[in-house]
Amino acid sequence: MTHSSDPAPTVRTADSIVNGDDRTDWSVPAPSIGREAVGIVEAVLEGGPVNLPAELRSHRVSPVADKIKVHHYGGYEHFERDSSGVTGEAPVVFRWTGRTRIAE
């Protein structure tokens, strides 16, 4: 690798007024967070393969999420929200509904 003693080129930043537009008046809207992202909840996965690691059985999901898909041994384990409607501080339970394989 060769080293150059030349200093890095300086970069001129844009002025606050360009072509008559005053950039200081520009406002950037705050990013909007969808209603489903507000109030992320803890979820636990029940059922499915016995060898599904414990760290894959805990998720943080949107409160409106109905399904969770987990990549596991060349396929996906599918879980759906338990219809019992547990509320409060308890984690939401998703029960195993089946497995699909990844097409090769």
C-alpha cells in the first residue's frame, strides 16, 4: 500500500441559500411510526419441534401481529397468536401451526 502526503481534499458545503431558496426554512417531518409499532409486546412461542432453541421462543412483536415465522433447520416453523386474548403484562402466546420447507 502506498501512502500519499497530499492532504485530503476539502469539501465545500452548500450555502443556506441556494438559487433563491432559503434552506433554513425547510422543515423535515418527524418520521411517523405506524399504529402497529406503538407498544411492542413480548411474545412466547409454544409447541413445535422439541429441538427449537429457547432463544428462538421469545420475540418482540407488534401488538397486532397474528403470525410469526421462525427459520429452523432448512425450513420455517409457523406460529399463530393464541385466540384466548391474554392481556396485561403477560407475554402474548403464539402456538405452533406447522412447518414449511425452503424450496431449493
